[in-house]
Amino acid sequence: MKVFVFCVISLYCVLHSNGNDVHDTHVASLYHNQAVKTRQGKPSFHLRPPNNWMNDPNGPVYYKGFYHLFYQYNPKGSVFNIKMSWGHSVSHDLINWIHLNKALVPTEPFDIKGCWSGSVTILPGNKPVVLYTGINSQNQQVQNLAIPKNLSDPFLKEWVKYVGNPLITPPKGVKGDNFRDPSTAWKGKDGNWRVVVGGLRNNLGVAILYRSKDFVNWILHDDPLYFGVDTGVWECPDFYPVSTNSRSGLDNSANGKNQKYVGKASFRGHDYYTLGSYDPFKEKLIPDGKGLTGSSSDLRYDYGIFYASKTFFDSVKKRRILWGWIPESDSSSDDVKKGWAGIQSIPRQVYLSDTRRQLVQWPVAEIEKLRLNHVSFYDKKLKGKSLFEVTGVTASQVDIQLSFNLPKIEEVEALDPKWDDPQTLCTTKPANYSGRVGPFGLLVMASQDLTEQTAVFFRLFKDNRQFVVLMCSDQSRSSVMQGIDKTTYGAFINMDHEDEMISLRSLVDHSVVESFGADGRACITARVYPQFHENKEAHIYVFNNGSRDVVIKTLDTWSVKMGRGAITD
Ligand code: DQQ
């Protein structure tokens, strides 16, 4: 019976027993009829393997009808171990997943101590290849190549490591344990491939550039493509063009007129990016601002818990999609008890904002296929110091979207110039700290008596005649349990003069709360583990703890059903 349940739920057996029929309608209806209840904390529509530890997304790519996501995976348990493998899942719609066998495991002297993060590049003739970091027998980080065994297999189940590995070893000035995570490669006008590898060189965080004619022989470029001072080692660099006049994505090798570039690096627990222009002659990303410094003024993909992300160009739907690792914030011993740790974010479409000063992120439209039970209303006044419950949806698996009218700027408090760190401001002014306009927003994963609650909210300020919105995710009361990281997160959102309202969307999936402020101009992801949820259903409230009334312009919410391939008990 257990084996049967595992087969139905993971789809593993569907794939391995009846000729890869992933569109099997019978199995699909089994999924769709499942109750939305799962064990406490276990997400239902976020991707993770059936069990064990997962971290970074690796090599996302579209190939012959399927999206592939590889990921850092410890097959031996639910805690990190350097001897990582590449887990592998495929999907025809980014939402319903099939979990496959591991794609790469440590076997050779050039990766015997671990197959670490890397990327996929599609070579001419639609040939995907993997560049990944191997931890070699001397504990050095080296860059390796792997190719699919059978290009006619749309699942790309088997991968062959190149016999000439490693292709790249740590250059001068880079220690063997500070050199990793090759990016997707791009081709310059000269026909040569380029790739960046993260590292630390002479105390600078660096995206180290290599060039190659044949993808096998790589030549170091002396200067990094971009770098950061006082940031520590860079992990998982990502470099790609974005269109300046459309939301469509661009191929990594695109080099037309209307584009800017994104240079991203993961360090000190966050994913920072800069926008800029790319000088292909000097091989330099020239940042629009100060570049990457790791300070609170840097742009971040997500101001909560989200790391080691990677993007890819979806050549079918012409969009760029971002994945990030969302770690747990409970303890390692909890993870051992649970038997799993780490999930992937909902894939997010990324594009340049109209101001061209930042990126905007929005959950891929496919997630809307999982929506059930629409509840909505419009133009509702929410008096100061009041709240109401949103009913009619399953509050632990919910997609909730609302917008608030902005008041007259005269009504708003001035932002003190000393308040330059949004996370500190959210921590000192949490959800129960009343202001003039705000805090207002959502209480999610809340117990009925509100003893446990996660607050995602806005607080409005002005800087001269311009609105500055503080967006917060306050986990301080998310659980009565101890041993959980309940850090509060915050971000500033610069509003445009024309803005008349501010929107908030939260995707709540048991222990995950992914929130998108101002149509995706700021994102905050949190993990929460309320105790009540072991036995009772969650509640969701809209609240206003400011002294002034606010007006909810629109509220739309849906229960979210389980994605096919989601893991339950
Ligand atoms: N995780 C991988 C490394 C990478 C780090 C190891 C980032 O390749 O630098 O699992 O989370």
C-alpha cells in the first residue's frame, strides 16, 4: 500500500512504469481530488524532492517540451553535506512536477567530494550542456562539463561527465575553496562563449570571466566581469540581458539595442543584483549605481529568506524566469525529524520596471491553474485599529491579492533620514506598533485567537512630496514554539508620482509565505511554523493598525490546490 501511495503521489512510478505518460488524465484527476490538508509545515505547491535535503536551484532549462530543474540534493539525509548530488525534476508547466533519478552524483576524482552548483547552456543544434563545480579529491573547487547521454530523451535522464574534466581550475589569487558555481554561458559577437564563475580574489567578491571557442578550452580574462568590495566570497553569479521596452525575456546571448544587463551574486545570505551596461570590448559590467556592496541600499531579489537563485530564458514563452532556494528557519534537529529540508520558490517571471531602475518579479501565470473558490470584494473601508477575517478559502493554501488606495500625501508621516535600513525599521515598528497611515495588510497562518500570526504589511511615509512605502514581513509572533528563527524582514518601495494605490499579493503554502509588494517591485519570503496548525486550520485576516482609515480597493483570493507531484504523507 505504501509503495502504491508513493507511486501515485510522486509520479515516479508513472514515469517508470508506463512509458513516460506525464499527461495521464486519470492520475491528474487523482491529484486534483486530493484534499488540501497536509501535515504541518509541509508545502503543497512549492517544489521539493520527496525527502531529504535540497538547496540551490541548478541548471533550469526548457528542452523538448519540458522544463527541467536540477538542484543541490543530499540523498543521505535532511541536513547539508558537502557530498552533494544533482537532484532532477521535470514539468510541462512549471507547476506539476515529476521527480527523476539523480542527474549527477560524485564518482570521479574531479567531483568525488561533491557535485556543487552550476548551470545549463544550450549549444547550437539544441544541445544542452551542464557546467558544474566539482569538489575534487584534494578538496579543490574545479569546473566540469557534463552532456546528456541521449539527446532524443526529452527528460534528459542520464548525463555523461566529460573525460577531460576538470575544464577550469582555480586561477592565481583564488583559493581552492573560493571558486564555484559557473553561470549559463553567453556568446559574444566574436562567436566566443563567455561564462562567469563566483569566487573571492585578493579579498574582492568576484564574477570571474572565462572565454572559449569550443566550450572545452576556457581562457581566463584578467579582470572580473564585475566585483564587490567587502562582500566575502561570491556564490552563484548570474549575468543576463533584460529588455528596456518590453516584459519579454531575452536569450543570454542577445545583444540588440534596447537592453540593459543584470549582474547578480549571492553572498552573506542574500541575493544582490545591479543593473548596468555591458562593454563587450573591456568585458565589463558597468553598474548604473554603486554596484554590489552588500549594504541595505543594494537591490535584492527578495528581502526575506531566498538564496543562490538562478534565472533562465524560457524560449517558448519568451520570458525570463527566476528560481531561488528557500531554506527552512526551524532547527536542524526539526529537519531531521521531518525528514526533509529546503524548497524552491514559486518560479517568478522577471523584467525591468518602467522606471528602469529595478527588476520586477511576478509568479508565473501557470500558478493560477491551481486556483479554486474565488472570493472577492471591492471598495471596503477599513477603519483605524480594526481587522476582519477573510473566509471561504483554505487559509493555509491561499493566493491572496489586494490593493489599497493611497491617501493624500499630507496625511502621511515624514520619513526620518536616519531610518535608512528597512529591516531595522520593520523590527522596531512591528505589526502591533500603531502609526498614522499603517501598518495595514494581512495576518496569515493565524490561529483564531491571533496568538500565532505572520503579518505582511505596509507603513506609509513621505520623503518631500514622494510616497515611500515600507513593506514588512513580521514573523515575531509566527509561532509559540522555540528554536525557530523569527527574524522580521523589510524593504522600501519607491513609488511613482502617478501611483494611486499599492498592491500586495501573498502566496501562502503552510510554512511558506511569499509576498509581492507594489505589483512585484519588492518581494519578501518567510518561513513560519505555527504550533496550532498541527491540529487546526489556519485563518487569514486583513488588518489596519494605523490611526487613519484605509480603503481596500480590491481583494481577490483563492484556495490553491496541490500541484501534481507535490509531496504528501
Ligand atoms: N551551495 C552549493 C555551492 C554554492 C552554495 C553547495 C550556495 O556550489 O556556492 O551546495 O548556496
